[in-house]
Amino acid sequence: MPAKGYAPQPGRAPGMPEVMTAQNFNRRISAEEALILATAGDGSKTNGFRNLLDLYQELHNMGYRCDQPLKEFLVGQEICIN
């Protein structure tokens, strides 16, 4: 349970407050999300999560920010998408 005095933050689901030093994430994901992680990790959801973090780091280094539509960013980078 959250500590006493924990104030919910707008846009966040109820639960524990964010801790930047957290090493474990206990979140429920849908079957579709689990499949995406497993696919990205060649059958391993853990490796898939790490691969997606690596991918996001590369996109961030290229200038992408999470408030931008991804397709719009990729078109602006002249990266071919279908």
C-alpha cells in the first residue's frame, strides 16, 4: 500500500509513488502488450523490455520526445515507414 500522505498525481493510475531508483515494476499488462514484449525479446519479455528501452534511447538521442506523434517524427527524419 502507498505510504501515508501519498497524494495521487494527475494522469497516474492509483498505486505506489514513482521511485527513480526502483528496479522492479509490478504492473499488469494485457496479453497484447505481453506479446509485443515477447516478440521484441525473441520470446523473452525481459529482453523485449530491455530492447524497447534501447530503442527509445536511440529515438530520444535523435530528438524524439514522448509528447510527439511517433509517425510524424519518423516522417520528419525521412525514415521510411509504411
